[in-house]
Amino acid sequence: MSYIITGGSGFIGSHIVETLLQNNEHIIVLDNLATGKIQNIIPFLENKNLEFIKGSITDLSLLNKLFKDVDGIFHEGAIPSVQRSVEDPIASNEANITGTLNVLVAARDAGIRKVVFAASSSAYGDTPTLPKVETMPANPLSPYALTKYTCEQYCYLFSKLYGLQTACLRYFNVYGPRQNPESNYAAVIPKFITTILRNESPIIHGDGLTSRDFTFVNDVVQANLKAMQSDAQGVYNIAYGQGTTLNELAHMIMDITDNQVDIRYDDPRVGDVKHSLADITKAQSSFGYAPEYSIRKGLEVTIEWFKNQSRI
């Protein structure tokens, strides 16, 4: 089989790349390296089944050339930050909505069977009902969340109007090896890990009672591959199915690293959702999604990777 991974040099995309290569699939990675890192796929660049193209999903003519004779698209390319979208909504709109529309148009015109799209749990917003179920109304609270929800609607329309199979996977707080802790917009887990490994105090925005359904990246890869291999279409929650507060997270990392430090508390961030927890029944029944990593098991793997990076 032959696949394209947009954003394949990014954190999640590079893990999809790695697994597909292990399965001896032929893949093309398309990435403009705006948020992804070439270092994430350097170990794979000499593989005869991998082709890397530096380019943007906003370049429709490029997509039209690349999408010929391809079986499926794993669409991970995006500007992936709530805070960045609040600061620069136009850039997020261009990359996320226009880029996704280009991917869908090129996939339709090339006769590709299926697009698996990296959607986001942020589409649910701050509705109090837990766990989040796909039938709940969307309530995006940031430009980023709105772009991801809009892309879901485009996927639905392209399935209905043109027969292009699409599956939208609403990721819940993905973490794991290769996640960048250095960006101003970095996710909380790599920031906490690297800070605590330096015996410094992690910063929690708010009271620490904010909770997330943290999802290990290997489970997200599993969901992508199973969704692609099936005929399932629509929107699916991809998570572990258990909530963890930021206070619990920080103390768990301290326990695993055996580094005890004080926690610093700061003002809550604009656009952040207070609680997030997924019902994953639909993905389980539709294409056999079965998460394998509890938060502690995933943290142990992730912390070991960050320790190795610091030794390097």
C-alpha cells in the first residue's frame, strides 16, 4: 500500500511514519517543517519505502501531483496550538482549514479511497457533561478548536457529496516520545517532565484541578491505522478513557522520576477547557480501537525517552 502523511515530521505524524515503515508500507511525508522537526524522521530517511517532500498543504498544485497512485492520506498537518490560534487566528485558519480543504479536493480528484483526519477534542469546548460523546453539540472556545471542527464538517460533506471516505479522529491530549518541550506552546506533559528532571518547579495554570484524558501516542497510531483499514466513517473520540488532574499528573511524574519539587501556580490560560474525558465506545465498536497505555505506563515510556535525550 502507498500512503501520504501530511505533517509527517511532527510529533504524531512521525510515529505513524515509523509504524507504517515497520509494516513495509510505501509512504510519502509532506511537511513544511513549520512546526514539525526533520530530526523526528532522520532515522527513517534512508528507508527505501520513505520519500520526504518539503512543502505545504496550502499548495494545491503540489498536492495534485503527490496524490496520484496513493491509497490513503493520514492528514496530521496543522498548526496545533490553542494559544497560538488565539494570538494569530489567520495563520491557524489558513493552515488548518484551507490546508484541509486542499487535501480533500486533491484526494477527491485523485480517486483516493480514504482520508483519516487528525481532529481535536477541543471541539467539545467547556460543556459540563462528561464523558464527551460524539453526538454532543460542538462548542469550540478558540480559533484552533473552530478550525478543527470546521474541517470535520468539510470531511462529512466530501463523503456525502463525492464519496470520499473520511474518518475524523478527535484526539484527547496526546503525549509521548518526540513531543517538543521547548516551544512557548508546548503541551503540559513534556514541559512537566523536562522541568522536573531538572529539579525545577513545574508551572500549573489555574488551581491544578483541571483534568485531561491523556492519550499515549502509540494508541493514537493504532487508531489511525485501524481507521484507515476499515470502512468506518464519521467522528471518533481517541483517548484512554480516564481523567487525570494536572496536580495528579505532576505528582505522578515526580514519583516516576524520584524528583520531588514544589509546584508553582499561575493564572488560567484563555481558551483552555476545564475538564476533558472521552467516551471511546464508538471507536472501539466501529474499528476495534483498544488503548493499551494507562497514564502511568505511558509516562514511564515517555520519561525514559526524555532521560535518554538529556544523556545524548
